[in-house]
Amino acid sequence: MTRRTLVLIAAGGSFLLLAAAFAFQALGYAPCKLCLWQRWPHGAAITLGALALVLPWPILLWGGMAAALTTAGIGLYHAGVEYKFWAGPSSCSGGGSLDLGAMSGADLLSTDGPTGVVMCDQVAWAFAGLSMASWNALFSFGLALIWLAALRARP
């Protein structure tokens, strides 16, 4: 395959993963903070791919591979948080600290959970035993390999 074809596949893959994330959101699966973090590198990979189609600079291919590895790493971290392998950000994983001295008696006795916060340590959807974050990690590692193949391919 030519470099151009591989770049189209890699950037197109990021586009499809990003589109799928927005589709799930449209279906009612609100993203958590870590889900949103995983989207930014896909946007970068799409942009770098578009640039690489018109500019013959290998640094763009390295950047696309780095973006794919970044989102894969965030996805792997997020999957570990979901499956309780390690702690996630305290702002969305239930590990935050509360200032009990500043809370009223009603607040202390309330059984209501926080509203409007999507928890990072909850698996919202899974297929074949893998969460969306897990699938993003797997596909993104594959995209990183395609970026690497583009680096090695003939221009």
C-alpha cells in the first residue's frame, strides 16, 4: 500500500471512532471526563492526516502515530479505572474528598448522589466484555500501527 492510502486509513479510522463516540452520545450515553479526553487526540490525528495528504513531511506521520498512541493510552487508563484496576480522577471516580465541616446537617444525611456528573469508573456500555474505553484503546493501538506502516511505506 502507498503512504497516502495508509494515511487515509489511519486518519479515517480516527474519524470513525470519533463519529462513533458522538453517535453514542446522541443515543444518550453521556461522556465522562476521560471519554472526552480520548476524543482530542483523534481530532489531532484527523487534522495531521489531512495535512499529511498535501504536505510530504514525515513529522506529520509521527504526530498521527503519537496522537493514536495517546488516545490508546488514555483509553487503557480509563478501562483500568472502569474495571477498578487503579483509581481514576477524584472528580469523576468517587474518590474525591469532601469538606465535612462546610456541609450542613441535611447535606450530611442526604442520600442523593451528585447530579450532572458522569462517573469515570462506571462502564456505561460494553460489547464482548469490553467497555467503550477498552475498544477505543484496542482500535487506537491498531491505528498507531497503521501510522507506523505509513512511515515505512513508499511516498
